[in-house]
Amino acid sequence: MMSELVRRALDAAGLLRVLTLRNNRVELEGMRAEVEKADWILLGALANVIRAVEVGDRVRVSANASVAVTQSDLRGLAFLRSISLARIFSAPGATIGVDFEQVGLELAQVALSFGANELCGEMRNKRGATIAEDELGGVGRRSKRLPLATIKKRELTDVLAAAGRTVEFVEAR
């Protein structure tokens, strides 16, 4: 599951040992200070390997989070680092969710490559309003009108499929 390039980079940074310890169910909390010093991109690679092994390539998309959602006032690289650390130090198989209403859908999608496996939030139209059940939209000039929620779900599914992920939409409770 891990390319040789990623394996060598993690080994050179001392993070391959973290993966080995985690796979052997050794408590990592005592290594937190050391791990937190690692380069953000290597933390992301490690977290993504852990995510792939423990929860696979399925991404849950839900209006309501089924677990505690990783939320933060952090943005950009600091936010991605926090997602990676959440995956590395979480219980095996934990769900790491990102509230895309808070951080934006683009950053939330990037967070999926840094260990997250759930996107939480309401799909919204271009004006930022929650999509009404009867709201229609179209793609292109000659397209027939479809429910906007269906179009948004297709777009997200296509983007994640291109990244090798599958989507599970969970209806709001």
C-alpha cells in the first residue's frame, strides 16, 4: 500500500518506526513531541498510510457527524498537520471527520489525503444557502434540469473517484 519512495522518506524522518509501533498496538502518546516536529508533508504521508490500512478508501459524507469532528481555528498547512496528528494518535480505525462548512470544501478534500475519512456539512448552492429539496440546476447549456443536490453529489463523487476514493453519502438524521 505504501510506495517505496514514501517508505524511504518516512524511514529517513524516523516516522517508519511510528508506523511499526502503531501496527503493533504500542501506545504512541509518549512520542507525541518528537512526531509533532516532523515535516507536515511527511506527517500527511504517514497519516494517509494509516488511514488506508485501517479504514480503507471509503469517504463518508454526512450533514451530521457520526463522531466528534476535527474542527479547528487553524487554516492551511497548520490545519492539515492537525488532521494528520489526529489520525496518527487516534485509536485504530477511528473516524477523522472534517467540517467542510467551517474550513471550506476544497481544504476538506485535501484533508482526506492527510488522514481524514469523513466530510461533514450541508451541501450549499453558489450563494451559500442550504440546497432546497426542489432546487434545480443544470450543467452546461443543453443539460436537462436536475435536483441541485444530485448534481453536487455527482461532482463530489467524481472528484473523489479521481483520487481513488469511493463515497458513501449518509442521509441527515
